[in-house]
Amino acid sequence: GFGGAKEDFADHMAHLATRATVVTLDLRGHGDSDGPADPGAYSLDRLAADVVSVLDRLAGDLGRACVRLLGHSMGGHGTWYLGAMFPSLWAAIGPSAGWISFFTYGGGVAREEATGPQAALEQAKLESDTLALLPNLVDLPVFAIHGTEDDNVPIREMRTMVEAMRKFNPEVRVHEQEGAGHWYDWPDQPGAECLDYP
């Protein structure tokens, strides 16, 4: 997620690692990563390039055919974005509590209504519009997870993505956890259910 670091997943790594090699990383400005002073260094395309760079370094060891991308919250949005921008890099994606775009999640003036400096800001938000990229996911297995009572990222974000995606990829799988919020983890079960639904 946006404010998170790889340590946020520490309690869940052992369980996830029983089925796969797990790699976590800190995005720019988070955890142990560098914190560039230039705001442009934090654009979604630059963050995506960082993830792809890590994948390139590990691909020889892992083999891209087995790489599954998982992310929660802003990481869920990043999972939708990376999956749609680079579908051939992943065996599957699993966005959890992900959202469509900065516009739908963060609000703002509709692009066609924006003028002057606001128009430039709204244009910048287009970079994150994963809904427009969904046709790229035609052959990629997707398993979307969301809590029905998420008060941070409304479940309508995932439902809209899935409804649109089914036009191109009817095999998309979905799990809506009834009554669950943004992050849910049952203490009597291993892993974090918002990340690790079977």
C-alpha cells in the first residue's frame, strides 16, 4: 500500500512461502528504499518500472512463467496497473482492495469539465486509469479480493473492474469477503485472508 513497507507483510511471509517463493519490496520513498526529492520520481510509471526491474533481476532464478503478482490497497491498484501494462510478465495477478484510478478513488473534476491548471492535473491522473487498459488482460488469470465493508477503498472499485473485465476475460475469479473491511486477518488462521484467499 501507499504508506506501507515490506515489513507490513512479515507476519504472513512464512505462510505464503509454503506455496511459493515470496519476494517483497519497498517502493520509492517507503521502508528501506531511497527517497528521491523530485516528486516526478514517484509517478506510477516509475514505480512500475522499479517492480519490473526487480522482476528482471530475479527472472533467471524464478522463471517468469511462475510469477504471480499480488498487492493490497495501493498495491492492489499497482497490481491491476502492472498486470494491464505488462501482461506477459505474470502467470496471474491477485489485486486485493485495489482501485480503478486516482480519479475514481481520490475524486476530482471530470476531465471534460476541467480547465486551466485543473485540466493539467486531471490529465496527469490518466496514467492510473486501469479501466482503460483492461483489454490487455484478455489472457491473464485474475483473482480479485475485496471486503464488502471496506471503508477505505469502496468495493464498487473492484466490482466495476471485474464487470468491465468480464467482457474480455470471462474467467476472472472474485472473492468478496462478507462483512470484512479494508484489511482483514482472522487470528486463528495462518496468513492474512485479504491476501491469501485460496
